Amino acid sequence: MDTQDYIRITEKNVLHTYNRLPVVFKRGEGVHLYDTDGKEYLDFAAGIAVFGLGYGNKEYNEALKDQVDQLIHTSNLFYNVPLAEASEKLIKASGMDKVFFTNSGTEAIEGSIKAARKYAWLRDHSTDHEIIAMRNSFHGRSLGALSVTGNAGYQDPFKPLIGGIRFADFNDLESVRSQVTDKTCAIIMETVQGEGGIYPAEPEFLKGVRELCDERDILLILDEIQCGMGRTGYLFAWQKYGVTPDIMACAKALGCGVPVGAFVLNKKTAEHSLVPGDHGSTYGGNPLACRAVSTVFDLFEKNHITEHVRRTAPYLEKKLDELTEKSEKITARRGAGFMQGLVLADSVKVGEIVAEAMKKGLVVISASGNVLRLVPPLIITESDIDQMYSILAEILL
Ligand SMILES: *Cc1c(COP(=O)(O)O)cnc(C)c1O
């Protein structure tokens, strides 16, 4: 079978919910991907901010192989070794109190919403609590997560969604304040909006929301699914702000490729929310996924990943600013660490730029608002950045 066969067979069988680029990837090594024709690509997408460690990390691969040979699944009716190890590392790294492992980001959001509602229910036993979410946000595709995703195009065909959701403007404290009622149980937001176009929270905004939550006993849920796990130069993006969430949702780079997510609760929320019978998952906390998480934490520490991102991000920003200044096709750059967006002029279609970059051997993706999104593996070097720059310069200058 050749490339065209794989594409034809996939399109014949797989529900058409994605407009895929005509590339079949077969292998990865470091920051490079190789397609079925052997062509090399420099990857500045990392499988949508997932593959933090880069492809083919030997220790990561060996750990997974070892776990496959030992035990892949047991269910949550029993304990398992990687669950204990992964939980210990995630709790220590976050300074939070309890974790529930899921299989994806959207499930981590579902669990976060359930924990917040249960917390409020235990307080007053009323069943009409409200959650404030942000316009232009993205929290996932399952119905609860979709309900707090501030994007009409994603929501409208699937209504009615879950009730009691109010929307406010991100980075506008007054807008959030105006949505608070006696029924508000939680405020949910991404610390850095990803899909919506790479908007970091402004420090005053995040601090203001935290204070508002403290005043009114409202839980702050931070979605760190995309911006967490080292991407902004901190293990969790909120660590830079000095603001701690009551509940945090993780996924994407948490397993660096193995499907896994988590929602993490602080002590107050953990002690007054979900109990046996309230929530579950057959796969959640499974030994293979947890071995991945545990290994990711080890390798992040060993390879000084957050330090590397903090040290290298200024160079990435400098090169992107240079491009922004020189190119009439780029109007602005936004971002934090290795989560960067180039806002393209209205005359340019981001999809076409992405396709052109692919032809030239550079993988980049898009975000809402005509934004070219760069979320590379967290191990990229200055010379990878130079190579990315020269390819984008060919297209955008
Ligand atoms: C990707 C993403 C999700 C959803 O995660 P899935 O694993 O695709 O369900 C939720 N929130 C944010 C911020 C994301 O980037």
C-alpha cells in the first residue's frame, strides 16, 4: 500500500470530522516526523501540544515497553503500581491534594464540573448552580465540556447543552463580576486560551478572579490541558501568576502521547466533593497511562524541561517578532513560552499557510481568529527555531 491508499482507505472508513492534510506520518525522531514517502518534517505542532519530550525518547519508550510486558490494565477495583507513582509526582508538582485520572482532556473537564457542582450541592443542596465560563474558550467536545466552550459554531448544533452556564469576556474582570449570582459555584477558564487564538490571561485578571472566588466561595477551575506541563516554561501556567486553582484539568502533554488526562483538586475541594459512587472510569488511572505520566515527570526533571523552555522561549519570541515586523501578512504575535500565535492579516488564509508550510517540511497548525499556532515539542533548540524561521520567512515575507 502507498500513501494514496492509506488516505483513500481512511476516508472510506473514518467518519469525516476532520479535514486532514494529505500526509501520512509513519515515524518520529526528536523534533522530526517522517511520512510514508520518507520525507522529513520539522514539527512545531507536537500532535497539538502533546509530545513535549519529542519523538522516540529512549527512556520513555523503554518504560512503556516494560509496562506493556508487566501489566496494561486492571480497573479501579484494585490498586496498581504506576497509579501510586504517577499520583505522587503530580500531587507533589502541583502542590494540590488529590487527583482523578481520566483518558482525555474533555473527561478531565467533565470531572472538574462534577466536582464543583457536588461541592456546591453539599453546601446548600440546591440543584440549580451556575458556572461562569469564558467567551472564545475551548474545553473539549463532550457535552459538559462543550457547554462551557464559548464558541457558538461548536455548540449550536448540539443544543440543549447542560444548563446553568453563563459566559463572560476573558481578561475582563468586570464582565466576570457581572455574571456572578448567588448560584455561582465555579468559574472555569484556560490560563492561556489555546484554540481561541493564544491569549494568555493578564495577571491582574487572574488575580482578580481568584479574589472574587475567595470572597464568594466560588471554585476556580483552571484548564491547563494545553498550556500546562511545561509549555509556558512552568510546569503549570498558573505557577507564574502566583494564583492557585481549586481544581485543575490536565491532559495533552501529561502522558506525552499516551492518552491520559487528570483533574486535580485542592484540599478544600477534595474533602467536600466526590465520594465513592459519584464518579468513575474503567480505564482512568490505568497502569500503562500512569506509567507514561510517571515517566514524563521523571524525564521533565532529569532533562530540565521547564528551565529549557524558559531559557529558549525569548529566542523564539525574538524570531517571531522579527517575522511579524518584516511581514505584511502578520499583524501581531501573542503567547507564552512555547505556546505562540502569529495573527495573520485578513487577506491571508491560515489554512493555506499551514498547507504551504507542510509542503516545505514544517508542521504548524492553526487556531481561531486566523492565527498560526506554534506549539513545538519542548525540546526544540535555537537551530530548530532558525530552521522554522527560514521556512516561514519563505512563505510570509
Ligand atoms: C485539547 C483541549 C481540551 C480537550 O482535550 P481532549 O483530550 O481533546 O478531549 C480541553 N481544553 C483545552 C484547553 C484543550 O486545549
